[in-house]
Amino acid sequence: MGLGLVAAATAETHDSCAAGALSITVVGEISEEAQQYDLAINSTAGGEVTVPGEGSFAYDAGAVIDLEATPDAGYEFVSWSGDVDTIAGVAAAETTITVDGDYSIMANFEEIHRSVDWALIVGIVAAAIVVGLVIFFVRRRRTT
């Protein structure tokens, strides 16, 4: 990890140099090239990574990349897995990752399971029975 320095140089000999001595003159500028790293992004069944997409991408070191995972109908986003140390929110579908190494991450989705609320169902049935009994006894009382 770090920056690589690139320099263009030419070598010339001069009559004023001692025998066997070499004078080097740098021509041009010394420039810094940013280190680049690969970010591989995939997803499990039930959704996809829509930002930046799925596949392998090259980014400059230190780049902060937006991530967005979108579930399919009937699924929900669960978490990011893999090299998640620099992901801002591992449990958030929309988050960022700071690229400071080669990383491989995965968006994880799971099917939404609707659970039955039995207490609610029993309560509704019991209320319907009570209402039915009240109506029955009120009508019976009127007819007698």
C-alpha cells in the first residue's frame, strides 16, 4: 500500500567529469501514481447490488465508494459479508466502503417469512364468539 514514484531521467557525460564519473540530470517532473486496488462485488439469490453494480472494479487507494443493495420482491437485505472491515454500515443496504486493499464483498438477502400471529387470531375468534352469543341471547330474550 502506498504511492509509487515515477521519474523520467537521462544520463549524460560531461568533459568536466572525472574519468568514470557520471552526471545524471532529471528531465521532466516527478509524479505520483495512486495505488489501485480491486473491489469484487457479488450477491446471494434474492437481490442485487445496484450501486456500483456487480463484478470487479479498480479504485484508487482511499476511495470511498457508495454501495446499494436492492432486494427482489419477497426478499430483504440482511448484511454485507466478506472483507467488511472498511464498510461503514455492514447491516445497511445503502452504505459506503473505503478501498485500501483488494476486497471481495457480498450482499446477502433472505426470503421474507410471514409468521402467523396466533394470539391475534385467537383473540379475533374469541371476540366473534362473544358477539355471536350476545346477539343470540338478546334475540332470545326479546322473543320470550
